[in-house]
Amino acid sequence: MPMQSGTYIETAGHVFPDQITTAQIPLDRTVLPPSYCLQMPTVANGKITKAMIVDALKRIGSPSLIGKGLIISTGWFKHWF
């Protein structure tokens, strides 16, 4: 699944001088927390609702997301390659 999480970081520092740069980000802020990836294919202009996310989480055992990441894959990456 192509995406920028885990391989790329950026800050507003390259555009706004009063913001931090990537060199100023503490190392512990660059590590992705334990995360879940939900495969939620959509159609053109399809919407992903809160109910759909809750349902998808129930299907994988309703894990707690406190302190964790949530990545939603819509399948649209196939249109880029």
C-alpha cells in the first residue's frame, strides 16, 4: 500500500519560518505508534463514515485505539500506478 507514513516526514518549517524544521523534531516523535490498517475499498466519490469505521473495527475484535495509529486504505492507490 503506497503512502507516506513511515517513510517521509515534513513540517511547515520549509514554508513558515516560525515553525520547526524536520531537524528539530525529537527522535521519539518520528516513530509510528502501533497501528491498525483497515482495508476499506471505496467507489468514486465514496465516503467513509464513522459507522463504517466502527463496523470494520468490530470485525477485527474492537481493539482500543488509545495511543495507536489508524490507517485507512481505500484502494485508490491502484489509480496512481
